[in-house]
Amino acid sequence: MTPGPSLAVVIKNTVAGGRINGVVTGVAHGLGVAIYATLTVVGLAIIIKETPWLFNLIKYAGVLMLLFLAYKAFTSNASIAKLNDQQADITVKQSFVHGFMIAFLNPKLAIFFLALFGQFVNAQADWQQNVIMVSTVAGIDTIWYCLIAIVFSQSKILEKLRNNVHIVDKATGIALIAIAARVAL
């Protein structure tokens, strides 16, 4: 729930496309989290931790995704976002891709889940226990970001955000570049 690139992308997509785009971004992010949680349960996090080149490959792909999203934020056409919801600046498909990729290209999730699940995962665990762990994490993530999209898409809030979309875009771009730099360094 801490502010970061995922929150920035959910808010950006909500402002650009409305509630549906924000919710789709949140659901896709939850799917990316579910995949990482599942891979962690089956041991991929250990492989990433023990194979630095693989971790670095995923990490720098994530940096590129953050920089791409920052570029899109800096170069977006603010006047389009001021139009009505029927003329969205971003498609639902793009919202889904952004939400999924911002989660999936974050190798820190694998390490986080390794630390989190490390105390619960064992070789004798049945599949139901693993499904409950993955579902809990993915469900909380999805609900949180969908809630953010719903709150930010309320007409008064969304209207203010859309009237100041140039500020939202620039702030999002700056935040994404700062996060990319932190990840890269």
C-alpha cells in the first residue's frame, strides 16, 4: 500500500480513462502479483536470488518499463484527458498491460514474497495452503488498487484531477523516473 510506481500507474490510468481503466489496471496488477506469488511458492524467487544475471535482467526490464511510462506521462496530450469519458486517452487494453507489467517487471516482488512466504512455505504443504496464500496476497493487492481507482474516479475528485492533468502527468513522470533511478542504482 506504500506509494510507488503501481499507485502512480493506477491513478494515471484512472485520470486518463476513468473508473473502468483504473479498475482494469488494478485487476491486472493483482494478476501480476498472483503470478509472482505463485512462482515464489514453487521456488522461482530462490532461483532469481541465486542467479544474479536473471534478477538483473528482470530488474532492468522493469526500469525500462518505468522509463517508458514516464515518457508517456511527459508526452501525453493533456487536452484529451479533459474531454468526456467516451474519448479516453488510454484504452482498456493499455490499462491492463500497464497494470500487469508494472507488477510483473518488479523483481523485488519475488524477493518480498520469498521473505513473506519463507515462514509459511514448506515441502509438505498441500496445494490448498499454497492457493490460500497466493489468493490472499493477490486479493488484497487487487482490492486495494481497485479501491484507489474507485475513489479517484469520483466525479468531483476526477474532475479536479482532469482539470490539472498536466500536473498529474508531470508529477507521475517525475515519480516514475525517480523510482526507475532508485531501482537501477
